[in-house]
Amino acid sequence: MSELTLEAVLADVEGMPSLPTVVAELIRSLEKESVSVDELVAGIVGDQALAARVLRVANSPFFGIQHRVASIHDAIVVLGFRAVGSLVLAASLTGYFVPPEGSGIDLAVFWRHGMGTGLCARALARHCGLEAETAFTAGLLHDIGQLLLVTARPVQYAEALAWRDERDCPMREAERSILGFDHAQVGRMVTERWRFPSEIVQAVAHHHDPIQAEASGYADVAHVADALAHGLDLARDARAMVPRIDMDAWKRLGLDERGLTEMLPGVAREHESYCALLSA
């Protein structure tokens, strides 16, 4: 049994480098603080690689834009401030953690699942009357605790990965058996450290047990979206296990099979466009 403690992981979280300025500003905008379009544009164009990735997605066939989007300002006009903000968050955070080689985590698979969960969460939120981009961010980051653990504590996390593979059990079960805590608890620390709104913190912390969230709406969405993304195999991960959906969360969201049948094909198409953010 590893002697790693949550207190030690908290120290790892507190020692994380600061987020890029544009990302910190976007997180403030989630709390409805004043972040202007000009500030957002300036922050994005200051990072040419980031700007190129966002424009590549904005010009994807999925959005059906008839003319080429040539600037970040045009992208905001066409797609909206919050949608472009979500693209920037996704493009920036996918490169924030870099696990060591041989860590057992495939970053492309990890972020394909995160993107898929975020897009499923956005679709569910629109269906349920919740804020779509808040839901997207919660879904995107729902497993972020795993990346902190595998980056900061690769030896201990390798024990948990081996436990999972030997017993063919969910990752959360392996983490609790080996570490004494799970990635959702660590994800709560990370999102609190980054000062995300409480709705996102709660969704990340309770995406496996949404009834425990202080306000369950976004936690319910993240929980169901996680299962849907696994069920659609958006990550293309042969080892993934589809988690069981909490039917109480399903009912609280007012979901039905017909609604899912209508929304999921669009999510699968959109996913390929967003996964362009994973490439340099």
C-alpha cells in the first residue's frame, strides 16, 4: 500500500505553475466578471500556436461556416464569446500536464475522452436548460485529477494502474485500494486551485456520485456525459469500462432515449473537429 496522502497531493497542487493569463481571464469570465472581447482576442493572438489551433476548429466543416474565419475576432463573432472561450480553455489545458514517459497514460486517449465528455455535457445542458459552456468545461475536466496524479506521483499511480489491469476494475476502485483516495477528490483540489466556479468544482468532485454534490445539476450532467462518451467510444480506448449511470441523475435531468438519439450523432461529428485541438 502506498503511503501517499491527500495532504501530500494538496502540496503538489499548490506547487503547480500558474495558468496562462488568457486562461485565468477566461475562468474569471465564467463567474460573469468583466472580460472584454478585446482582452480575449489579445490574449489568444499573443500565442500563435494557440490561435492557429482555435482557428482550425472554427473553420472545420462541422460549423458549416460559408466563408473562412480568418481571425480570432471573426471566430468570436461567428461562434460566440463563450464557445470560443471553451475552445481556448480546451486548447490550453490539454498541454498543461505532461506525464513522464512510460507513465501508463495515453494523453491523446485521455483528452479524446475529456473532449467527448465535454461535448456530451454541452448537449445535455442545452436539453436541460443549463449553461452549455459551463457544462462543457465540467465535462472536459472531470478526470483532471488523474493527470495531476500521474504527472506528480507517477510511481504511486503506476501501482494503481497495475491494480486496475490485474483485476479489470474501474480506475476509481483501484485508486482507492492503492492510494486511499481517488482522482475525483484530487480533481476538486485542482479546480479549486484554478479558481473555477463552484458548479464546475462540484461537478468534477462528484461526477461519480452526483447526489453528493451541493447543487447536483452540473454534477448530474458530467456523470451522465462521462458514461455516454464511454458508450460512444469517443476515446477509442479498448480498455475503458462504461460506467453505470445513476438513474436518479438521469431522472433529475429529465432525459429520455428519444432525446439522446437525436443529440448523440451530432456530438460524434463535432468530436472530430474538437480533437483537432490535440494536434500541434
